[in-house]
Amino acid sequence: MRLLLLIVSLLLTCAAKSLSQSFSLYLIGDCGEDMQPGPALQLLEFYLNKEDEHSAVIFLGDNSYPKGLFPPGSKKREESELKLHTQLDRVKQFFGSAVMIPGNHDWKKSNWGGLKQVQEEEKFVHYYWSDTSFHISNKKHCFLPQAGFPGPASLLLDSTLKIRLIAFDAQWWLQRQWFHKAGKEEGKSYRKMSDEFFIKLRSVMNEAESNHEQVILASHHPLLTAGEHGVRKTVPYILATYTPFIIFRPMGLNRLFRQDITSNSYGRLIDSLTGIINEHHNVIYVSGHDHNLQYFNGEHGNVFIVSGAGSKTNPFAKKPSSTPLWGNDDDTGFFHLKMNASGITDVKVFTPKKPDGEQVNLK
């Protein structure tokens, strides 16, 4: 009897400790505009240096404008390296996890040779984070997904609170066209890889739910946005997509429109991803792409965040396809989520104008 009471007491103590323990998640994207860290990144570093190992920061793509990290020997190599350093140097003294994911600009702005460009960026980032002479060595500092593949790449950010990151690269679907290659496994077609991606994503999310894990699903491209990439179909888009003007595809016109959620390729991807997400509860989907700050509530307690104001801003669209619960298109900045074993407990947005944070009402 005493042994049983002791076991129950230990279990209750562990449960109480898990609930009292908090996890900090910082979300910032589209930071690659400046060669020196701007106000938002400086503010991010200030807060990261206060955190312990129960924390993480995700850099949500477009890490070096305008066309990612140029190859060695290029005249633009040094400039593109400096833009990556604005982010990498901010986590030198950070004890939590740091994850960088690619965006469409890291794929050479969707141009020919984008695959080599994004692979070069991954190589550079991993070399930086493996060189212990420059930073605190942390095995959870990584570039995901890898090799120009779509993912999904799964990483347990906190074993105590069971917080799992699942990262994928939406540009893999939007990049492929004509001679524009994306990463491909030997012996597999792109269609086969795409089918396997969704099977694996569903499997990983099902397993996470069975283990009572909090899922953070991260990609550069949003599923909901009120920004310029969320505008309704325009006349130029219709001409480039549905008429004989498709002869201009090799010039890249419809690759430009592919970055908008109303495009056919992007729309199909959104439908597939939303279908899987809506099978689950309390999923946190995080992204960048539009240069502003947005928070959406979805079905089943799912949350959608756009945090793409790391180095520049763009106004919301006049006729967006979606309207956020909360939004800011005036300031650079980033989201901060406070979490425990039960999910999100607090959301704030930090900007240079409001360095102490602005509370986001979750309802």
C-alpha cells in the first residue's frame, strides 16, 4: 500500500512539474534583407540570451535576399553570407534549439539553379553550427529539411513537455517546372516522392498525437494570409495561367504567380495539407513569406501564424483571401509563444516600437 501511494505521489509530482514548466518558442522569418542585423533581430537576440534549454527559435525562410546564398567565387557570395550571419550570429549564446528552414528566395527566387543554391545554403549553415569555436555547440541547431527534399523532417524540441517540430519545404512543389529541378531520391519520380511525403506526414502527426505531443508544423509558405501572397486571382494571373499566354511560362511569369496561395499548384498543396491538419487538434502551423505579422484561429483549436517581418514589411492586401484574428503590417518583429504540456498559454509580438511585447488576444 505504501509503495502504491509512493508511486502515485511521484506521478502527481511529475505531472505538476510538467504543467509548471514552460517552453518559449520564437518565430521570425524573411530576415535576409540586411547585411547587418536590423532592429527586430537585435531585439530577438536580447530575448534569446535570457532563455534556457526549454526554448527554440525558428527562422522561417528567405534567409538571404534576393536569391539565397551564391556559390563560392561569385561576386555576390560575401554579401549573401553577411545576410545569413545576421541570423546565425544571434544564437551564439542561445541554449535552446535553433532551426532554419528555406524559403523561395533561398531557392534562387524560384529560378534555374535553385536546387544547388538551397543546398549550398544548407551546407554553409551546418558548417557554421558545427564549428564550436564560434558558438555554443548544440545538436538541435539545424537546417531543415535537407538536400532540397520536401521533408517532412521531425525534431523533438522538448522531451519533458513533448513538443515536436515537423518542418517541410513547400517550395519543393512550387519550384519544379520545365528545367527547374528540385531534390529527388534516386529511382523515384517527383509524383512518387510527393505521395510518400503526405503518407509520412500523416503518419508522423498520428504518432505525435498518440504520444500526446504538441505539434508545430513549420514551412516558409502560409496556408492562410491577408498579405500580398493571399490576394484573389488577378487579370495577369488568369492570362498567364488559363489562356494561350502560357507560352510565356519559360520566361518565369507563372512561376512568379505560383508564390500566391490562389495559384493552382499552391492551392492544391494547401488543400492536401489542410486536410491532414484538420484530422488533428491543437496543431500550430507557422510560416513567413508575407512581410507582416498575422495570427489565425482554425478548426479543432489549430492555430496559423505568419511571422515574416524579420527585416522588412509589406501592407496587407486590400482584398485578402483570409482575415486574421490579429495582424500588424507596420512594424518589423517576431512572435513569441509561451507553451506548456497542455498547449499555448500566451502569445506576444515583439517589435522595435513595442520592445516589451504586445499581447495577442487568442479569442
